[in-house]
Amino acid sequence: MIDLSKEKLELDYPCTWEYKLVALTHIDIKITVKEVISNREHKVKESKVSSKGKFKSYTLELLVHNEDDRKEIYKMLGDHSNIKMVL
């Protein structure tokens, strides 16, 4: 079995990166994302709604400049109170 936690992701930066976000359905995800990434150009697409209709998932696509940038955005999204999960 391969231990992926020991593998380093090799990317050519800058590159487009997608984050999957999960939030409660009543949250305006576009405002939430803007609070995190400010004026950076991005796209948000709605993906799915949970079976009971409580949560929605979204795909956030934006240009990341390097590994630190990619990880920092991931952390800031995960730390936002409106976002329940980031993948």
C-alpha cells in the first residue's frame, strides 16, 4: 500500500487549482470566498446538495502561485466559520 502522506505533489506553478468546499445551504458562498481570497480572480461552481438538503458543495477554481500560496488558501478556507469542509 502506498503512503500518500509521504509523497510530495509535483506541480508547475503558477497553475489553476480546484478546492471543493462544503457549506450550509443558506450560506452565500460567493461572499464567503471573497472574504478569504479578496479580489483574486476565481470561479465558483455549485456541485451537489446533500440528501437532506442541509449542505451544498462547490468547486472553487483559481490560480495559485506556489505551494505556500496553495496551502495558505486551503488553510484560510478551512478556518472560515461558514465553510464546513475543504477538500
